[in-house]
Amino acid sequence: MTSFTVSSSRTATRVAGTLLLAMLLLALLAIPWLTGFSTQRLLVEAMTMFVIALAWNLLAGFGGLIAIGQHAFIGVGAYSLFFLSNSLDCAPWLLLPLATLSALAFALLSAWPMFRLSGPYFAVGTWVLAEMLRIAAQNTDVLGAGSGLSLDAMNHIDRWTRNAGSYWAALALCISAVVVARMTLRGRIGLALMSVRDSEVAATACGVSVRKAKLWIWLIAAAMTGTAGALAYINTLQVTPDASFSLNWTAAAIFIAVLGGIGTLEGPFLGTLLYFFLRESFSAYGAWYFIGLGSLAIFAMLFSPGGAWAPIKRRWDWDPLGLRRLMPTDATPTLSLKTGEAPPNMGRPPQRTQ
């Protein structure tokens, strides 16, 4: 009777959670009809920044790959989308998968030289890679050289459709990024990544393919970042080398991850909320705003290394995305492969023999 009551309670909780998520999704889909253009543009910026921070957190927090030049994929995704959209005279949202593929192809090409580096050399190497791409874009006439590219393919699309299309594409990217990140971390790759992060030597000794695990997370993070970069510049209709290959992108992603919680999926969400709240509330204070952000980051690293999510998790023991892994115990009943019954000694401590 007790087990039936517990099962019914869990089922009711799941149904309520599903209904709540469905209502939230419907509300988010209706945003273009409920808000103005400025609100939609801010939401697009927040969602793309969340995806970029989530991708950096996958690299650093779960894979142990500290990348300072993650913004390389932002420029690659944005420039490939603008070039293809203008060349084909096609709505940019339809070509977002091609921007993702462009970022994936570049990540695959750059993996060989980058993975020959480790630790601080890898971090600096990614930044050098981004700088090389910035200089190359500045000197390529097809890409508009220093003045960049405008998204001319959007000229025949009305303003409401432009803003609504960008918002819905950003919402779809945000949801897809969370789903992909959770599936990755819940699978064998996620377990391998966390073992590599904790001790690469021990992971190798246990038979973990370190290179394969790092390559997978590198490609996944590149795809997320490149698509988010393309969407961010659809929102502005103009892409330039200095803006798209700017270190500010990676700096913001690191700040969000540190503030929310490195090594968690919930951290980038909280960090993004805090970052945009602070920016919208205090950016008018100029230099003091940046001093305040830096001081807050230092405070978080000193007094709450797990970010804003750590005290919430300790207080209520939440695991909303179901990433927690539980070690099997002797008390966990298992079925015999032959009889289908639990072994007689399962769940009892071994008896001491005389």
C-alpha cells in the first residue's frame, strides 16, 4: 500500500511538471505577440549568450578543456551564415543548419593542432586561433574585409517577421542545446569526460579513450557556439571581424559560468539571468559597472566556488535535469539471469565465518 501511494505521488508530480513545462513553452512561443521588438531582441541576446556559456561550461566544467578562444566559432558561424544567405538570397533561419555544419567542419580541422596542446598552452592556442581568423577575415574582400557583411537577404522581410523568426530560432536553439548537453552528459561520453576532468592518467588507466571524449565535446561545443553566433548576428543584421572574433564573447561566457556554477547544467542558466539583470540595471554607471562585475566574480570564486547553484543544491538537494549518478549498493536488489529471482544474500551484509 505504501509503495502504491509513493508511485502515485511520483506519477502526479511528473504529470504536473509536464503540464507546467507545456504551459511555459506556450507562453514563450507567444512572446512575439505579447511584447515589443526591443524585448524580443534582448531575449534573443540572452538565449544565445546562454548557449555560448553552456558550451564553454561543457568544455571546461566537464571536459577540463579551458578555451580562451571559443569566440573563433562565433565568427565562423556568423560569417558562413551571412555569406550563404546573401549568395543564395535565402532567409537566414533556413540556413542555420549550414552554419552549424561550418562550425563543425572548422572544429574538426582545428582539433588536430589544438589537441597537441594541453593546459595553459591549449587555452592560449585557442585564443591565437581566433586572432588568426579575425586577421584573415579583415583581409578577405569576399567577406567585406574590415567593414564586414550586411545581411542583405533580410531586406525583403518585414520587421515583425524578422524579430519573431530570430526569437523562435533562438528559443529552438536554447532548448536543443539543453537536450543535447543532457543526453551527452548522461551517456558514456559524459561519464568519460568527468573521469578525464578528474584525472586523465587514471581515466586512461581504466581504458577511457581520452582523445575521443575530448574530440566529441569539442565538436558539440563548436556546433552550439557557431549556431549561437550566427543567431546573435542575425539579430544585429551586421557582422564585422572585430565584433564577431572579439574576446568579449568568451569573457562573458566565462563570467556567466563562474557566477552560475562551473561543472553544472543549471549554472549557465542562473549565470545568464544574473549577468543580464546586472547589465540592464547598472551598465549606465560606466567603468564602475565593469569594476563591480569583476569584484562579483572574484567574490563568487572565493566564497562560493560552485557558483549560485551550489547553495541552492545544498539547501534543497535539487537535481532538476537528472544528471546525478548514484553508485550501486549491496542493498539494491538485482534479478538472477537464470531464475529471475533476487539472490538470497542480496541486501544483507556478508556473514562472518568461524
